[in-house]
Amino acid sequence: MAFEATKREWGELYAFFRLLADGYVYGGTPDVKKNETLRLPVAMVQREEHDGTRQYILEKDSIHLKGENIDKRIPREDFATVAELIYAAIRQSREDDVTSPDGVEEFLDEVAIFDLEARTDDRTDFSVAFYSVDAPLTGFCVRSRLGMMIPLLDGGRTANFKFEQTGVKFATPTINKINAEGEEDDVVSRMLMIERLGGVLKYSDVADKIFRSNLSMIDLHMGRLLAEMTRLMWLDGITKVSDLTEELKKLNPLKIKDELITKHRFYEYKVKELLLALAMGMRPAKLYNGTDSAIAGFLFVTGDGEVLCYQRAFRQTFADFLYQNSRLEKGSTEKDKYGYLERENGVYYFKLNLKIGLLKRWGR
């Protein structure tokens, strides 16, 4: 019997099956291409289900599946066949929900997969042993351009920045008029109206104290840096993180020396450090102390169905990939509680929200 799942769920399964069928994965380059010199042999993939751990051990022509009360071998070519069926179904569907192709549900039963999204407490999708079954496991998250991607940062209202409204002191009717300007998500119209009426939005602070502290682990002024990037996104329409960082270098909101900007590449470095921390588990509302999480990298599925590996072991490449392939996104003003003038202890503040996602296509 056919069932439906989202493209993101199918994308995770596709990457999993592709690894088992191919027996290797190539490292990716910062511009999302295959690094021909970095081919990593896969010895075993470990996945969690609601009823326990499964180990999928690669043998010459078969996959040795081991788990509680499970010990069987399945031809590797079957994984390749089903991976292609899933890929074709995703590409053919215009909707996010995709119906399982004929034969796929039976195969999932055969290989003991009942949860399309793996059940883990550490936020990994599955773990891989490279070179040898006895090698340390590397935990991965799957990110796929075949469907909706989970953002690198989607902290809701905990990822808000506060800007104090200074300059002209607005009367209550003016405040109400500003807040009524435009549609609900038309944040930029309200920002421009404040400016037009003589107001100035001056960066104040990170709204959430845990997120403020987490950002301080990257740099004590990281909140100001990101707030200015977010402001630029709204006012100038720039979304790519690398492009926004170039603008930051011109504005120099931290007022640092030119040598730090041009020779040490201060702003690029700080942004990359943040992106790496987010990719490997940092969240706005959870205390972050710099300790590495179980997430050691991404398995990135391209629009052509190529699976590329980015991991902590190849830190600079991973950082450059994130830097070149991230963008700021606009969250819901209602859900994330931002985009309006709000009074707090006698002072009016305007909040902007930070949300970071991966590009769906190279360069966009």
C-alpha cells in the first residue's frame, strides 16, 4: 500500500541508500562540487529506529543488516534500485508530499526501516564508519536540495535583536500609525517610515540572554555584527551571507582597524565560526559552551542527486561551504514576534529576527 512522505524525509532515505549502494562518498568542495581527490570508503552505517539500533555493514555484493533479533543480508544492488526510484519520484512531484513508488514500502519492511526520519536524541540522522567497521562513528545530518531544508538557525523569538528607537520621540498616535503601516510581514515599510519621520533605530542588544551568551562565545560583539547583517537584509534586499559580510566590511560596525578587516579577514572569520557552530549543534535557547556535539558534518544532496560529504575533519572546506551557501531568511512576524515598535521600561524598541538557511541553488 502506498504512503506519502515529505521530500525532506525522502531525501534523508535517498542519501542513506545511496551510501549503501555506492560504498563510498566524495568530499564536497565549497562550491558544491565533487572533490575527486577525496573519496571516502563507507564500511558501515548505523541508524536508530523506535525499537533499537540497526547496523548496515557493507560487504562485496550485499549489506549485512544487524539489529536486535535481526541478522540478514540484502543485495547491494537493491539499495541502488530503490534509491533511483526515490530520486525519480522526488523530481517528478511538484508537491512537497511525495507518494512512495511501487515496491518501496515492501523494501523498507525488508530492511527494517519503519521511521523515515531516524529516531535520535543527538539530532543526527545517522552515523557512518569510514574505512573500517571498527572505526569511530561520524554523526551526520542530511541536507537535501531536493526538498525543503531545515534551517541552520531558526530560533523563533529567541533569535531576535533589539534596536532602540532614538532621534525624534514619537507620540502614541504616531507609534500606532507606524505599527499599522503595510502588511503584517512588511517590516521594511515600518523601518523606512520610522526613518522618514526622523527616528533612528540604534542597536541595543540580543533579546534572549542565553542566545546573547552563546553568540559571545564566538565574539563579544557578535550580536551587533549579526544585527547589522539582519538590518541590511531588510533594507538592501541582500540575503547571501557572503554578500552581507562584504557589506559589513564596508560599514565596519565594530569600528575595528582596517588591517584586521583586510589582512586578517576578521568579519569573514567570525561569520564562518558562527556558521560552523550552528551546523554542529549550537541553538539559540540552549546553553552553548563550545563543546563539539554528536553532529560532525553534513551529507549534502545536490539537485542532481549527488551526495557530498562535509565534516568537521575537513574544517576549512566545511566553513567555506557554509559561508558560500548560506542566506538570511525572513521568518513570520507573528510567530517570531518582531517588526513592530514595542514599549519596554519606558523605551520603544524595534526587533528584527535572525534566521539562516542553506541556498537551494548555487548562487541563489
